[in-house]
Amino acid sequence: MSQRVGFIGLGSIGKPMAANVARAGHDLMVFDLRPEPVAELASLGAKVARNPHDIGRHADIIELVVMDDAQVEAVTTGAGGVLETTRPGSIIVVHSSVLPASVRALADASARRGVQVIDAPITGGITGAAKGTLCCMAGGDPQTLERCRPVLQAFASNIFHLGATGAGATAKVAHNLIAYINRLAAAEGFALAEKAGIDPRAFSQVVRLGGGQSMAADTWLERAMFRGDDADWQDRMHRLFYKDLNLALALGHELSLPLQGGALALQSIDKIM
């Protein structure tokens, strides 16, 4: 069944996610500050919002794929945010990687307007977003999640309900922590092997078949070649990694759980990019 969907955030992940929502036949309206991705979605039949207020008026399900906690707050509870125009019974779905506390604060503010919140971060990268094979980890009311499922299935082939509001955000922070520590292990292992004179490509084949295997190790050489001298790419990745690792350390501090590996990865951020 077609749903009235609003989509805020058409970056490298959000744009292909929204494109799949449009192709699935949903009544989609999109908003982004950059005209280029908006035009691409319009060519697929999406309506174009002038601002978040338009999204709030249009949509029964509002999906957010913005950068961080501050941007989630700005487009929802901030001045001019969607909560000023959403109807009771609407749902806000937060796909961004943010702190669980931020999701719970949004859920409290939304509840006062009769709006429900699902935190549903995703993993699977640009390729998964384009192919519609993302993994979605969700927190919130199960029945509310079921209302969203037909839309989520446009871009996610695996949808896991992990608990109450904030559980999805918690899972994403923990997942990112594992991924970044794996990247640090891959960086140091490949550096050690190459320094000792072992061909990195041959070493990569060995790692794929051994106990050191991980997605980070499997793709390390590809990423190393892709990085090159692209300063813009390096700057984006540096900001993303810094944000994600600080989320993990902040959550660990909140829970009185030391995360030495995460702290080391943050100190070694240039090495793991």
C-alpha cells in the first residue's frame, strides 16, 4: 500500500534510499539544502519541499538521514522543524547515527503532539542503499515499526526490532565501534606485513581465509587505493569517523563502561581512514 512519505537528507546514503522509496510507488516528498539531489529525486516523481514544514504537512512517515544529533534536532524540534506542522498519528523515523538520549528526547517532544518516533539506523553503505539491501536496526513501539515496514523494505532487506526507543541507536553506535576497531586492526596488520616485505595483495588473500578476516580487512586495499589524494573525501571521512567514535565514547561514559579500543581508534583516526 502506498504511503505518504517525507524524506529529509539526500546525501550519499539518503539519496539512493529515497530513490528506492520513490521507485516503490510511495507518495514521496523530499527536502535537502542542495538542489542537485533534489532535482534527481524530482525526476523520479518525488514532490519537492521548500522547507521541513512542507514535509510535516505532507507526510504520515517522515524519514531523517541527516548528519548528526544537532541536525536531527534542527529539522524536528528546532524553529521551522517538522514538529510544527506534523499531524497527530504521524511517525518520525530517525536513520541517522545519533545518541540514544537524543532519540528519547525527540520521542518525548513528539509524543506531546501525538507523533511517534522510531530510531532505525542503517548499515550497508552506499552500495546497500542503492541495491535496497541495507540492514535496519530499530527501536520503538513494535506496532509503529510495522506501520513503517512497507517503506523501510524499499531500501532494507533486513529489519531488526531490538527493543524500546533508543535501542536502534544504541546498536548502531556499538556496531560502528566494532567496525572502527576492526579498521585499526587491519591498518596495523597490513602496515606490519608490508614493512616486513610481504606483498599486500598476497597478504590480503591470507587474511580472508584466517582468523583475522573482517569486512574491514577484506576491503582495506580497495579503500587505500580509493583514498588517494582526495582532500574532500578525506575531510568528510575524518568528520564522520570523529563523530561516530565520540558517540561511542560518550555512551560508554554514560554507562560507566570504559572503551579503551574506541579511545585508541579515535587517537589513530588518520590511520583508520
